[in-house]
Amino acid sequence: MATGSSEASVSALGRVGVLVRTPRGRIRLFFWTVLLVSALLFAYYVGTAPGFFSPNNAINMGQRTAPDIIVAVGQTLVIISAGIDLSVGAVVALSGSVTSVAFCYWGVPVGPALLLGLLTGTVLGLINGLIITKGRIPDFIVTLGTMVTARGLGLILTGGLPVPSHLTALSLKAYLPAEIIWLGSGFVYGVPTGALIGLASVVAGWVILNHTGLGRAFFAIGGNREAARVSGIAVDRTRVAAYIISGLLAAIAGLVLVGRMNSANALMADQAEMNSIASAVIGGTDLYGGAGSVTGSLFGSVIMGIVRNVLNLHGVRDFAQRVVTGLLIIGVVLFDQLRRRFAT
């Protein structure tokens, strides 16, 4: 028994010795060591977070993570087709603000107000796709411009104030209706409505990617755009469709977020674009396109949500949380690239 254990230890040390002999092996060893240490630290802080395993905390996480999951699904479709959408956070804010202003100040009924918000996100996604494909401008530049523009439009629309606001009480026609509040704060048989909407978006994204020609086209374009074009795929139209879906899902996330906050403002969801990219990468989506899954992005969003929740439970201040989140995003992308480069 002791001899067998001793032989196993020698064998393990021998494998480690083989790894450290080459640069590729050292990188792989470093990667797995850091990954193991990170996993242990993650498990420790989750286990010691006060109240983490309570039912109330689970409900809170479901409500807070839902908009991130919805946005991550749209971002995943865009990344799989070899694009990037930096405007999703601004689209979330503008779409939620449009619906809130339309109902609270313009007197638009709740149904048309919701449709206005959804239309806002869809149109912005369409504009992104058309400028990228017809103008031959990099995705990064176009969506960055859309991000700034949408934030500015949201500030103009809301006057830089929350909606509704007591400062504009004279022009206020109504407070947010129960239907919108229900989207972010309601329950269906004890399950947060927002979480169900998030899961529904994952299912819809999974169906698109795995059971439709559009999904297969996303993968083909991300893998090799010219080969996809030669094979008869309408590359430009498919890429536009990815941005339209991303914009629509961002708008849905905006409505869920407004329902959870019981308010809208033009600066909400300010980290949604980075969180959605990180969620996709954690879930295995290739930043260069052609590979990925929305179920993986669901996992990534949950991990990001747990990290934020644990930091809150440990009393870490918001400013410090931003530092941790930023370093986490950099680390995830770095290790993803190292894993792909040295995996074989």
C-alpha cells in the first residue's frame, strides 16, 4: 500500500518535471496552478460569506443576475459571429428610460410604453449592424459610438434625473405600473420573474444556435467569414441579425432592471457590456468567434453574480468591487487566451 502510494507520488512529480522542462509546459503548469488557487479562494469566500446560503439571498441573486444573463445571451450571439457589442449597457439604460418616461410623463399606456422600450433596443441593434456591415467599420468603433450616443440620449430624455423623480412631480402623470415592477420584482410560484425571463432568453438563444439555420450561420461566419460567404451564407444580413437580437435582449434586460429598481435612469447598467463579455468568455465562448454556447454564458453570468454577491456579503465597498471586477475580467480574458494557446 505504502509502496503504491510512493510510486504514485514519484509518477506525479515526474509529470511535473516533464512540464517544467519546456516554456509551453511551464505556462500550462502556471495556468492550472493559478486556476486551482483561484477555485480554492472562491470556495473559501463563498463558504464564509454570512447568509450566502439563505433563501432570501438566493432570491436576491436571482433578481440581480437576471438582467446580466439576458444581456450575456445577446452578447454571446454577437461574439460567436466574430463581433463585439459595447453598446449593450447603454441600450439597457435608454430602453428602460424610454418606457419609464413614456408611461410616467407622456401618459402612454403600459402596453405601448413597453413596446417603445423594446423597439428602442431593436432599432439601436439594427443601426449597429447596418453601420458595421454597410460602412465596413469595425464593430468596436461603431458600438462604442452607439454606447456614448445612447447614454447621451438617455440623459437628455430623463433630464439627468431618475424616473420618476420628486423633482418633476408637477409633470408626473403616473408612477411605474405594477406590470413593470412585476418584471423585476415579482414572482411566479416563488421564483423571481426576472430569473424566469433570463432562463427563457437562454432557452431561446440555445434554440437559435442549435436548431436554426441562423445559428449555424453565426458559427460559420465566426469560424471563417470568407468561407461562409462562398458557401452562400448572407454574411451581412446574418451579422445584422446578431446585433438586432442583442439590442432586443438588452431592451428586455432594461425593463427587468427598471422593475427591480422601481426606477429608471440613464446611467444604470454602466458595467453591463464588460460583464456580458466576461460571462461569455468564462462560459467558453471564443473571443475570436466561431465557438461558444449560451448555456456556458449562463454559467459565466452566475459566477459573476456570485462574486458580486459574496463581495457585498463580506462588506466590500462598491469602489473596491469595481477594481475586483475589472481585474477578474482581465484575468479571465488572459487565461482564456493562454488556455487556447497552450492547451495542446
